[in-house]
Amino acid sequence: MIENGILFILSGPSGVGKGTVRKELFNRANDLAYSISMTTREKRAGEAEGVDYFLQNKWKN
């Protein structure tokens, strides 16, 4: 676990390029860590559970 550092938040509406910016940052710096978000929406094509998002809908009753 990282004890000290700087938290960066990439925020914006769907489709504006947050993933593209994140990929480029990780290509340029090797000391970054990625926190995986949780979503209630359905999984999209090409997304992997626990890699792109934690999909909350799998725990629904």
C-alpha cells in the first residue's frame, strides 16, 4: 500500500477520453497506481470485471 503520494482524479462524462488520458499517463510514468471504480451499469463490450470496473449489478438480488 502506498502511504504517501498525490491523488489524481480524471473526471468527465462518458466518451470524453478519460481512459485515453489514463493510458498515456501510465505509458509515461511507471510509479502510478490505478484505483478501479465501481459502477451499477451493465458491462460494456471489451470491459473486464475487476480490471475496468467492479460491476455492482452482479450482487443484486
